Amino acid sequence: MEQNINLNNDISLSEGIHNLNPLYGMSREDLLSNLSSLDIIPNKQIPMRIKQLWNWTYVNGVDDINSMQNISKPIRDKLQDIYTLHRPKIVTEQKSSDGTIKWLIALEDKLGNSSGNEIETVYIPDGKRGTLCLSSQIGCTLNCSFCFTGTQKLVRNLSTFEILSQILIARDRLDDWHKNNLNAQRKITNIVMMGMGEPLYNFEAVKNALLIASDGDGLAISKRRITLSTSGVVPMIERVATEIGVMLAISLHSVSDEVRNKLVPINKKYPIKELLKACKNFPGLKNSSRITFEYVMLKDINDSEYDAKKLVKMLEDIPSKINIIPFNPWPGSEYKCSDSKQIKKFADILNNAGFSSPIRRPRGSDIMAACGQLKSSSERIRSNKIINEF
Ligand code: SF4
């Protein structure tokens, strides 16, 4: 049975936080220059205080500066006048019969003031593995025709703290902080940037958030357990390796430009040949560090044996893994999922050619939390600003 919980009243806002800056999401360097300019802590103490602030924030998960017991009360008081650890509010929490959880999160333009914008974040438990799927934008500009999120126009990019807050909120709700479970296996073991939006259209904020998520003194999630998925923003792909260092996934979904132009329209700008060239040149690519290609199975569109054989040929010199995703239908979608026999046949061709090609079990489809099903009801304002940057 799916469960829906309305948490609107659960997390009430503290008085007077409206003009405070979020403490999380700031790099050590930014925090250093910020604290130096504020003159509230003696300069000599600042590096030590930053270490303490990060530890309370990312290891212990406190949401109140006043709980930072190894920082003196006068300094805590001054910090509280400037910073906050307040998280955006969860509006609803939906739990699927398979254990998947989807949170609808209300964003605030200035902390405490609701902007009316919402995003979705999904937690997918699977044995010892727990994957958190993060959003990078409100809506998306890319209109992939198989994706529900693509029907919601872009409202805006998320900030670093809004991206990071999704992890903090999930850890709060799952009681997954170090302080509470010193020796326990972490519930969130993996992060995927596969929620709402194209992460490479919001590169700086995504990069800063993932660098804190993977920092040993930050949320300490290994870069090998963080995957950034792109629809194929070719000029930015190399920077995923050189500036962030996380794993790469490509939403491929077709072996021909003609079909991919319709499924993933950014293909008109960066066709398959250019995309594969960027993948081949992806720094650090090797068998132990492969690119994941996502391939959604659409009946009579991209699921023939010919498609499978062509895919084998296309990826033969790229260390890769292929995730086969049975299509998750959504209201108004023009596609159907391929028959299970056809999906199996397709996967067998890839497996026999030596590719790891698991068929992904649909997760959370009863709460519309499966791949390509996320969409918030935020105001739909098309912004061309970001599209024009590329
Ligand atoms: S698949 Fe990704 S890039 Fe394409 S519309 Fe959906 S969210 Fe945007």
C-alpha cells in the first residue's frame, strides 16, 4: 500500500530566519573569506571553527547553530545572527509499496519566504544500497518526449544549498546521520543527479554541491558512488571528470539521430557521433570506471534486435554499462513500454556481446517516482536564459 503523508505543518519556520544565509552549501574557501570579512571570530581561529561548523553540519546533521557545543556561546550567538541551518520544507512524503520514498519539497526564495516553487527528490532502497535521486532544476528546458519532467517548463536553476538540502532533508527523514547511528550502515549510499532538470545546464551549483557531498569532511559519499546523468550537453562532459570527478551517465535511448532527435531533442544540437566522441575522450575512462548509458525501452520505437546490435557496435570501444529501463508510463504519454519478451531479447544481445546490461526494475511507479516520472506543480515560466548559454 502506498502511503501519503502531508508534512506541511510538521516543519514550522523559526522566527527571524528570513534574512539569514544558509550555512550549508558554502565551500570552505567561501566560508573563510566570509568569516574573515565579518570579524566575529579571531582570524587565527577561523580554520578550526570552519572544521567544527562542517562537522556539526555534515557529519552530525544538526539544524541549529546553538547545538554546536564545542563553539562558545558568544560566537554561536554571532553566527546565528548571520547564518542558518534551516532546511526547505517537505510538503508531502509518499511511500511506495516497494519502499521507494518521494518527497515534494517547497523552496523559499529567501529562506523562510515560500516562492511557490517545488521540486521532487526520490529515495530508492535496494538491499544494502540506498540511492538518492536529486533534482538540479525546477522543471527542464529539454523536452525529452518520453519524460514527464520534460512537460514542465523550466522555472529556474537550483542553488548549491537547494541541491545539497535534498540530501540533508533525506538524512533527517531517514534518521541517517552519523551521530545517531555510529556504526550503522548508511541508508543513503549512492547519489544520482537524475531527478528534475539537466545538471549540466546548472554546472556550477551542481559541481559545488557534489564537491561538498563527496568531501571527506563533508557528507563523505565516495565519488564512485555519485553519478551525474546528462542528456548529452557535449561541451560540458569533460568538465564532469576534470572538475567534479564523479561517474557519468548518458541518457542515450536510441542508436539513430532520426529517432533520438525526437526522444532527446538536444540531439539536434549535439548528435550521437559528437556525443560518443566526448564519451570516448572522457578523462579517466577505463573498465573499472565505466560510463553508464541509459536506454528506455519504447515499444516499436527503439527496441528492435537491429537497434540492440547497432548499440553493441556503437559502444564497442567505450568502457560502458547499459541500463535498460522499461518505460514508466505517465498521463498523456504517447509511448508504450516494450513487451517483456522483447526487452529480454534486447538485453540478451547486449549481454552476449559482453556488456553489463541489467534490466532496471521499475521502482516507485505507484507514486510516480520512477525514472522520467517526476514533475512538480511549480509555476511554469519558460526561461530562455539558460538555454542561450549553450
Ligand atoms: S530526461 Fe532529463 S533532460 Fe530530458 S526532459 Fe527529462 S529531466 Fe529534462
